[in-house]
Amino acid sequence: MNRRDFLGGASASVLASGMLPLLAQDREKNVSPDDTFSVGVIGPGSRGQELIRQLLRIRGVRIAAVCDIYEPRFAEVDQLAGSPVPRYKDYRHMLERKDLDAIVVATPLYLHAEHVNAALNSGRAVYGEKSMGFTPEDSLSILRTVSETGKIFQVGHQYRYAPWFQDAVQRVRDLQIGKVTQIVAYWNRNADWRRPVPEPKDERLINWRLYREYSGGLLTELGSHHIDVANWVLGEQPIDVIGVGSIAVYHDGREVDDNVQVIFGYSEGRRMTFTSMTSNSLMGEQLWIYGTSGSLQLTLEDATFYYEPRPIHAVNPHSEMMQHGVTTGASFRAQGEMPYRGPGTRLATASGDDPTLVACRSFVDCVRGKKQPLADVQIGYAAAIAAACANRSIQSGRKEIIPPAPAAG
Amino acid sequence: MPVVQTLKRLLALCLLLANGGPSDYACASEPKRAAPAAQVFLETHTAMGTIFSIYLYAPTEREAHTVAQAAFDEVDRVEELLSNYRPSSELSRINREAALGPVVTDRETFAFVATSIGWSARTNGAFDITVGRLMKAWGFFRANGHVPSAAELAEAGRQMGWQKVILNSQERSVRFAADNVELDPGGIGKGYVVDRMVEMLRVEHVTSALISAGSSTIYAIGAPPGKRGWKVQIPDPEDHQRPISTVVLRDTSLSTSACTEKYFVLDGHRYCHIMNPHTLKPVEDMVQTTAIHPSATASDALSASLFVLGPEASLHLLKGMPEASALLLAGHGRVEHCTSVRWSDPEGGDVCHRTATKRNRKVEP
Ligand SMILES: NC(=O)c1ccc[n+]([C@@H]2O[C@H](COP(=O)([O-])OP(=O)(O)OC[C@H]3O[C@@H](n4cnc5c(N)ncnc54)[C@H](O)[C@@H]3O)[C@@H](O)[C@H]2O)c1
């Protein structure tokens, strides 16, 4: 690998994938001013509002309807949109509207399948948040509905759209760090994962992610992103999983573990380890891809390559050393005795746009142009089913086999 | 495991010969090395807090790599024996237990400690393997230099001194005559490991190689094809553009001691990491010493000894060592005196004379 390859900006693979951020005016010059794109949002909570914010940065997009069962959300959405947005308490009434081009589903996990399936069946394209489905059955049902309705579905794995992820993963798939057999991912925080609850009766509505009835805990909320990256790098979904978890710090009535350690098995003995804790933030969020000739560190901000020392090389007989000799000197180094890893080579991928914005823009483009999205239902299935089976393994204490997606058709 | 690796290599060679050779008995005889080495390869390895490198002539990269690995395995083995950074090393065990009573150790470790103590006796304590306590007092072990108080220095003085290391060769034991004595292989360990590497490479029939332990100890095996030996440049501490001398080494070693890599500056004063065990202070009046000796253990210990002894006492020591040569650059920060002993520079002439008149001095005892 030549260092200039890195510094020369985006790799050919990124250019070829068409994901290089183009100037907004170029990208949108074919969009006529009255070519409006009307979006209805189910569950405009924290993530739903972030998606609204990003969607409003795309020419022609209009937030035409929102549905929530928590009253304060409506005012928050009006504030974001700058004008009153028609509101619904029951998604079925919202889906009866005839003017919506697409539906965003950002409700708590246990509702994803119900909301996504209903929206697809109403004839709309859907942007559904991850994890795609709560139970294996949920994910399977979404897979079936997409295939039956033929409607566009994009899953909220926005890192598939991050330029530095695309560039780095392509380099890994081009064997630049050799054969990859191990992936180790950390998603650590030092916070109780609770949200403030103004009225005690709303505890389970607001802190839904802490209760097993609604949430798969750290695995579905954080792990599914890393599982998706591992699936991407290894080119398949995992075959089996074994995991453990516990509540070690936050004995506050929550039901989901505050730390988990899970190992996914892929073909040919390849493995991905996901570990997450909420009581120490040192490792933060990072994913390491280990190959036989190098390593890649992926984070929410960047990608850095490290190469295994390749200590032997031929010496040019006309080199400085062979002509003039080696130079002696004091060599006492104060450094420790850890194997030399070097500073690493950070990818200089042309970036700038938030991956969620790129993902939203790509979704709108796909719906307008009737194209299949990159983060499609298969990708959503592979990550969701793995996260669900990992939770089953934690509960059963046994290794769980992860069912593959049924053959299409 | 070097032995296992060597066996594996022999086995591989045997299989090769057995399959392609004319006789099924090929394994019975010593496998022959390929004819003249064609290419030079460089391989490096990190150990003992520094980088070891080997320049090696071999017919193929594969063969060079196999042989170099055997030498680096030897470095790792010795590090596990002598590292005072590793609690698991044999030297660390001696450091923990020898104040409580005699610690019986293996032959190699005992011989290493005995050789080190021998250098102390020979240099009147200028070289001292117990100097680690003093370096710690000056903050050199964990890289936070400070000037110790008189009390701290007195304390360090009580915990060091080569005479406090009592050896019993009959039972191969080491005992410390005071609490908190600590053996620190810093001034001799790299030379020792280079000698072990040379041994290993010679066993592997290497006839042309240059070994460097972080550039401070260098050993030349044979010479590059068609050359008299391997060139080594001794830097001029005041002029990085050109070396002060270039020597040609063949089947011998060279070691350099200097303050250029490890020191700390406090109130404008530069404190060197090389300690004078008699004053309990860093050496102040030496800039760089280089010693050449057929044994790398000896050249390493010798360059450190000369650094502490200073020119006069060094000349006396070198008189009794006809196989050694040396180049000493003395002065306070700047080079004020140059002393060379049996120093032969192929560029000819007197190295000290050529370098600068004000540093001119040459003695041939
Ligand atoms: N892609 C990402 O990076 C990312 C980041 C954060 C969250 N998420 C996902 O987004 C989803 C929502 O997470 P969040 O943090 O925004 O949670 P949230 O609790 O802030 O938002 C969920 C919203 O859904 C509403 N809701 C609950 N039940 C409803 C129902 N029956 N009908 C309509 N609305 C209902 C809630 O009142 C709330 O406003 C989760 O699946 C989460 O995993 C994805």
C-alpha cells in the first residue's frame, strides 16, 4: 500500500459507488421546485426528530404528517418544521392519507414490525429505524412484506452511507489487511442510559429501552450497528452466537443488562466479538477489524489502518548503508516494551456530510427514481436477527443458531 | 523455541532432500548450505526497549528470514532471562529474593552476573550493575528526571554497590548484603544478547552479517562479498553532517555510550543517564565513548566504563586490554578532548588530529 493512495482522497471504490457527496445544486438540479416529497413520521421522538431535521435539508421534502402517542412530541415537531404539522394519535388514520410519498418509522423497537408492515401495505416506501425487527418473527415478517408489496424499504443503518466506512470496508474487502478472521467491537459509555421522566406514569413509555417487553437492550440499540458492519466486512450474516450479560451497576428497576459480551460465529471459523458496558467510557465506540497483515480501527468519526510489522526486506546494494556503513550511537530508549504498532494511517476520505443526511438523501433519491436502496431489507434482517438471537443466548445460557433469511421469492 | 525451530528447519530440509535428492539417506548427513550469498536483507525486531536489526547475506528472502528469526528468538529468550522490566524474568526473581538469602540460579544467569561483577572489579566500580537504584533516584527509570535530595542520594547509595552482591560459584547462588539492592543489566545486557545472536547465526552457517542493538552495540560477522569488512560510522556529536570516523569491522564488535538519547534538562543543566557510582551523580565531563572488542559483552561494558572513568583512568584500563581499541570524546557538553587508543580509521591518519586541533590528543599504549 502506497501512502499516497490514502492521501489522494476518496478511493476509486467510493467514486464507483456513487456515494461521493456531490454539491447539493448538482445533485438536485433535476428536482423541480414543486416536486414535493411528502413524508409521514411515526414516532417522532429523539431519533425521529433527528431524521426530520435531516430530511428538511433535502430539496422538496416536506413533513406532511406525524403520529405519536406522547402529546409533547407534536409541539416539538411543529417547532422543527416551522409550521403546524398535521398530527395523529393512531398511525392507521395517518396511513389513510393519500398524499404521503414515504413513511419514517422511529418508534420503540417492539413496534417496528407493526408500523413498518402497515406502512408498506398502505403502498408507501418506508425508512425504518434499526434494529429492523424485535423478534426473529418480526424481522421475517418485514422481509415478507417487502417482497410481497414490492415497496422500497430502507433500514436505519446509516453507517453504510458514511464515506469513510465505505472506503475503509472496500479496502478491507480488497485484502489490504490480508484475511480478516476477527472483529472486536466496543461500545462503552459511562451513563445510566435513563431519560428524564416528567410524569412517573410515563416511565415505560420514555425509558422503553430499559424494559425487556419493548427493547433488546444494548445489543439492539448499539450492537446492531456493529453487527451490521461485521456482516458487511465478512460478506454474510453470522451463523451462531453465544453471549453473557448482567446488571452490574444500575440496580434501578431496569430489566435489560447494563453490560453484555457476545461472540458471533461466521463461516470458516471467523468471529466477531461485541462488548458493551455503561459504567466506563474509556474504550468509547470503536470497532477493530483484524487481518493477517493489518488492522483497521473504525469509529463514528474516522478510519485508521495499522499494518503488521513486515520486518524483512531486501537492501539495495547501492544504498547509503551499504556504501557508507551504519552509524553507531546511544540507543537508550525510555519507551516501554510493547510491540511496535506505529502511529497508524488515517484515511483521508472526502467527507463532510453526516451519514444520516446521506442515508436520508439516498432514500429520497431511491423513492423518486424507483431504485433499490443500499441498506435494504436483507441488510436489516441480517443485523436484527443476529441481535435478537444474541439476546436469546444471553437468556438461555446456550449457543444459539441464527436462522438465515429464507431464499427470496 | 529456537531449538524446536532449528529442528523444524532441519526436518524441512531433509524432506526436501529426500524428495528431490538421489539418496534416501540424505537426512543422515549434515544439510549443506547453498553456495555464495547473493543478496543482502534487513530484518528488525523490537525487544529490550530498543530495535534490533540484522543485515544478512542470503540466497533468498526466505532463508534470510528463517535465520534472522532464530537470532531474534534468542533475543526474546535472553530478554525473558534478564529484563528488569518484567517481573517474570530470572533477574527480577533474584532482585526480589537475594536480600533474604542466597538465590540459586541457572548457569547462564549466574555467569552473566559474575561477568558483570567482574567488570566492576576491573574498573574499580566505575561500571556497576547495581546502579539501577541510583538511576531511579534521578528519575530515569520511568522518564521523569529530577535532582534528588541529599537524603535520597544517601539512601540510594546504601542500596547500591557491586560489593554487596555476593556470588557463590559452588552452588551458583547470588545474595545481596543489603536490602533493596537491584541488578540492572542496562550497561551490559545488550552486548550480551548480541554475542548470543552471533553464536546463533554462526551455528546457522551465516558468514556475512551485521547485527545492531539499537545502534549502540554492533557486531560484524565476516564481510560483504568482495569487501574487507562492514563499515560503521562514529558520529561527530557537534556535526551531524559527517561522521568523526568510519571504521571497518570484521568478526568484532563496537559499542558506543553517549548522552544524546537519554538525559533531562533542569534549569538549563543537562543531566546524563550515565551515572558515576562514586559520586552518585550523572557523569558531567564526557560526551561520547566508543569501544571495539571481539566480544560484544566486553565492548558494551567497556564503552560504559570508559564514559565514567574519564580519559586518564581509561588509558590505564585499556593498557591491560590489548585486544580493545577506543575513541573517547571528553568535555562539558562540547567536545574538548579527543583520545584514541589503537584506533584505525581506513581514511588514515590520526582521527583526533584530523578532527580538530583543539581536541588533539592521541596515545598508543
Ligand atoms: N440509526 C440510529 O443511529 C439510531 C439512533 C437512535 C435511535 N435509533 C432507533 O430509533 C428508534 C427510536 O428511538 P428513540 O431514541 O428515538 O426513542 P424515543 O423514545 O425518543 O422515540 C420513540 C417515539 O415513539 C413514540 N411512540 C411510542 N409508542 C408509539 C405508538 N404506539 N405510536 C406512535 N408513536 C409511539 C414515543 O412517544 C416517542 O416519541 C429505536 O428503534 C432506536 O433504536 C436509531
